[in-house]
Amino acid sequence: MNAVFLDYATVSYGDLDPAALRRVLPSVQLFEATAAAQMAERLRDAEAVLLNKIRLTAERIAAAPRLRVIAVAGTGTDNIDTRAASDRGIAVCNVPGYCTPSVAQHVWALILGLRQHLVEFRDYSVNGGWAADRVAEFARLPIRELAGGTLGIVGWGELGRGVAAAAPAFGMRVVVANRPGSPPQAGRLGLPELLQAADVVSLHCPLTPATRGLIGAAELALMKPDAILINTARGGLVDGEALKAALLARRLGGAGIDVLPQEPPASGDALLDPAIPNLLLTPHVAWGAREARQRCIDEMALNLQNFAAGVNRNRIV
């Protein structure tokens, strides 16, 4: 198949081996990036399109008359017009579960960083505070143990379960929310009940009409004043202005955010304000361990190999 990877540099930083892709698609062209002006030319003869972050709209799909399969370097497909693909009989394959260890590691890094005030105490150590033995810093930045606390998971899929698996090692019990838009399940809590009970809330649900703005001012007001909110899922799940206000007013213990509604945030975002206390903001890197990215490339190759053999593997359309 004539194949193009439109934004390979968003997955490989020069540190991955594309051998598996080349075995399946010997002539695949690995473009580091594709500008809008280059899109039509690169799609014109493509039978297989591989991509990560680039948006594949209905218009762009229409510009690829030979297209047979779209392979996504990730789990989410919200950057692809799947209806347009389906109408054309074009397969869309994703890669579920490839980054679970990486995301779980990042989530716990955010939780621990916030609970231990690692950034603040690093600054205290090097800016003269430690040398001057300013003990007031310890009263201002109280360290709390996780043991005996409750971890609330919103989104009980591969990633949510992966994060929850580490909770017993920290002595935490796990509660799971009924996701808005889905039928209630036995043993799960309603979102308001979970928000009131949890010491740490970690979001792992997809962005849908039912989950957009899932955590706003009303939901944040339900949380304990020393609770932590973690979002490594989708930026649109959280109202950034409401979260900023809660943190500035010290109505929330902290937040670890790896995703924003617009990425990169070229037009700004409320959570980019450096004055916000107890906020750890990272640039959508939870998935990005080298091992996870290599696993993703290898899984894409398997998806395409199976497609060529007439076997559906990780096919969502």
C-alpha cells in the first residue's frame, strides 16, 4: 500500500525504530510534520494514512480518493471525522492500552509531587530558605500521607484501572464513579458522591457531549479543601477558569493537569497563569515514555498487517 505518516515527529523524537512499520509498509513515507498547504498533495495517492495529532476532516478525507485505512498513533480518534471515513468504507484503527504504564507513572508522579510539595521545597532548598532555616515554610506547605486516603477514578477503562492498581501500595482505597452518559453500575458511586469522598480524583474518561465540562465550579465545591484533582485524559473535561479560581482561593489542595482544551495553547489558557498555587501543569506528556511510543508504533504496524490480511484488529470503524 502507498502509505504516509503525516506527523511522525510527534511520536518519535529520533529515538524510535520504525522497522515494524517498514516491514508491513516498505514504501511508507515518514513525514516529520505536514503543513495545511502540503496536505492535499500527500493525501492524493495515499491508501494508508498514519497520524497522531493532525486533524483529518471530511474535506481532507475527500481529498484522498484511494484511501483505505487510517491508523491512529494513540487511543483517541477525536481528531478524525470517523463518520466521513465510515461513509467511504475507510477503516480506522487505534492503539488502546499502549501507554498505560507511562500514564499511570505520570499520574502518580503528579500526586506525589503535589502531596510532597516537591517543586516548592526544591525552590526552598536552593533559594536560601533552607540555609536560613525558615521553619515557617513547613507550616505553609504541610506534607500529607496518602495512606488511609481514598482515590476516586472517573473512567474505569484501561488507564483508570492501571492507575488504580498502584493505590494499594500507598495504602489507599479505590472508589469508581458512574460516568455521566453511561448506565449506572453496581458498586460505583455517583460523581457528586465520589467527589465528596475522594482525597485524590483522577480523570480517565473520553471527551463526549456527556463529559465535556464534567468538572466545573459546582463539582470543585464538592471536593475536600485538601483534595487533589488529576487530569491526564482530555482538557475539555475540566473548566480551567473554575479550577484556577478554586486553587487561588485555596478551596482545593492541588491539581495535576497534563491536558488543555487547545493544544498547544497558542491563544493562552487560564491554567497558564504562573501565580496559580499548587498546580503542576505538564504539556500532554503522560503518554510519552519511550517504551510506550515504541509500543505504539509496533502496534500500528500490527493493525495495518491485519488489515491487509482482511482481519479486523483494533478497528473502530
